[in-house]
Amino acid sequence: MSEPRLIEISPVTRVEGHGKVTIHLNRDNQVDEARLHVVEFRGFERFIRGRLYWEVPVIVQRLCGICPVSHHLAGAKAMDQIVGVDVLPPTAEKMRRLMHYGQVMQSHVLHFFHLAAPDLLFGFEAPAERRNIFEVLREQPELGRRAVLMRQFGQEIIEATAGKKIHGTGAIPGGINRNLPIAVRDRFLSRIAEMETWALEALAIARNYTLDHAELVADFGSFPSSHMSLVRDDGALDLYHGSLRAIDSSGGVIFDHLDYNGYHKVLVEDVRSWSYMKFPFIRALGAERGWYRVGPLSRMNTASFIDTPLADAAHRELRAVTGGAPNNSTLTSHWARMIEVVHCVEKIRELLHDPDLQGSDLVARGERRFEGIGVIEAPRGNLIHHYKVDENDQITYCNLIVSTTHNNEGMNRAVKDVAVKHLSGRDKITEGMLNQVEVAIRAYDPCLSCATHALGQMPLQVELLDAEGQLVDRATRGA
């Protein structure tokens, strides 16, 4: 027998934010435990308190430089309720939707080509020096070029609707602060056909990989789970607005068309000592059975259909793989993600032809309220922003449940599943084996910096060292 071992992957690479994985092997070289730890803390839920409510959409997007539009829009939707607006002027809602589709498109393209493609193209255990976007560009320059230009297109959509490509100011409480000039619209329309062609070719890459590696995909970090997302009133996929639907691993409905203002009645946020990231679960099912997943694959499972023809055809094909039952294979997320890219391009084309984008009725106002909840489907999954505001217009309460937090339990289970299958019983652990654990995490496209909002006390350890670097004293709080 060998001695027990602790293997640490730190940091997890090709994800947004900072995290690590710890894998515990026993004396028989079997994996006893494997966990994903989020090791950075960002206290937005605390320091947003005291700020004026109209600052919220601009401040909260500083959580992230990858998906700021999601936080910008979720914060703005919550502030719409604060200013008493339930229905935006058509120009405001459609400009926000255009902004959101541009963001989902560019985020998915970034993840698939820049972060996931090196694993899919070169193999999970390829040499580390090959697994990067520069090797993709070198070996498939045209594919790399298209990835860059597709992301650029999405970023320019964001710039036109939000004012800046990153951390814009377009969405304001009750509406939007700009419309889309004809000349800008025409510039996008001149490129939309090319974007559609490239999106369909990217979809084919993801689809073919999934089907050509069906045995690997079915076994890799996969397990039955519940799924949750927003859906439209008719059950269609809706990335910007809707009501909550949750289904179990066999497709049974847990709740449906739930007004998201009541999210806290059905979801509970649990905490564990070894991570700053919370562990939500569905109250009715309890902590053991109530965890669930969100994101592109979950949206494909929960949506009854997609209201754009090309994406809907792709959605039907994906659903046919499991005979219409929910698909619980983690790596199928890449196929689902590319279906959403096609959907976003189709929605962008549709909106660009809508004359409401040139409207001048941009902002609405109603009766002042003191609580607001905004929910949106971010690229990585469901995103919840919840605020309370006092009579002085200052934020008194903030709770955020971001996509990666919803997926926390699922990611941890994927980490352990892959570790058990690929590391147990091995006398020698290679870098390529450890990368397989990271592949499982990357399939969720996690944004770890978005997700780190501790509930209750933040565990804190302070060490006092003397001039020679020797430990003099240590104090710990909340551990």
C-alpha cells in the first residue's frame, strides 16, 4: 500500500476567475474525495449597500469582464420594478434584447473556440503546450479567424446598444438611453448572413464531435440531475425574460411558469466550509436531492421549442438523441451552446429589421416601489438579482445567485466522477489525466469571480510574521 495522497490542481485553467481542485487518494490509490474550491472572494452583495438605486446597473456589472451585460441587464430589470415599470417601451425592450443576444453570442464563441476547442481538437491528454488558442490558430487559421470575427460582431452589437463593449451604460431604470441609428443597423445587416453561415458551421463542429464521440460524451462527468431555466409563456426558449421552469432528470415537472419574483420560495442557498461559493437547491426536494443545473444544456432540456427555425431544427435533433428525455451528458453542453449561437444570430437579424429600434420612446416610469428582482438567462445559465431600496433611494439589501453558483453541485459531482474514473488505481498521475478533470469543469463555462458571494461570515485567517518571515501569531474568524 502507498501513503494517502493529496493532488491539487491550482489554478484551474481556461476559465474566468480563480479556483482550484483538490483530489484525495487513499492508501489503495482510490479517489476518496474530489472538490472544486473557489478561492477568491468578491463582496458585491455587501458593498452595493448604501449606493443609489440608479447606480446599480452600472456598478454590478463590474463583477465580471466576460459577461458584464448579463449583470447590467439583470440589475436594470430589478430597478425597473423599483421605478414601477412592468412593461418597457418597445424600443427599450428590443434594444436590451439586441444587447443581450450580442453578448450571449460573443461569450459562447469565446468559450467554444478559445477555451474548449484546444481540448476537443487536440485531445484531453495532448501536451499542455498544444492546448491553447494559438495552436488552434496555427493549425486551423480560418477557423480561428472566424472565431475572432464572430466575437467581434457580438462585441460591436454590445457597443452599439450599451455605449461600450465592456461595462456599458445603455440600460437604465425603466428603459434604455439610446436607440439604433439606421447607418449602424445597415452595417450589421451587411454582415449578418456571413455570421449565420459561420454559426451553422460552428454548430456542425460541436454536433459532430458529440455524435462521433458518443461513448466518451455519455460517460464523461455525466449523471442524472434536475434542470432549471426561464421559459416564455408558451414554453419557448427566452434568454431575456420569462418564468421559471424546473424539471427532474426524467423530464418530470418540478415547478412551471413560476413568477421569478417568488424564486426565494422555491430555492434555498446552502453553504459549505470549503468554498466561498454557495450551493443552491430546490426547497421541496431538500439539499440531498434538490440540486440542479442551469446553462445551455439545461435550457435545451427545459424549453419546449425555439422560436427561430434554424436553432429549433438543431434543438429537435439534439433532443432526438435521448428520445426527447433530458440530456444529462455534461459534454453535450458544447452542442447546446452552439445551438444558442445560431439562435442569437437569428434573433439579431430579426431585430435589425424591426423599425422599433429607431423609436424615440425610451423610458417609462410608474409608482415607486421598494423591492426589485431581475432575472435573465446569462450565457452560463440563470442569473438572479434581488434588491431592496429605502425611502432615501439607497440599496439596503442585495442577493445575487449567478449561473455558476446554480451549477456548483453539478461541477463538484463532475469533478469527482472524472477523478474516480481516470485517476483511481493509477500509480503515476500525469498532467494529461489532471486536464481531464479541468475539461469537465470547462464544459460548464464557469465564471468563478461572478460566483463568490459568501453567505454569513467570511472565513478569515490573518498571520503576523516578523522581519525574518517567522510566524509570530495567527488569528482565525468564521472558519
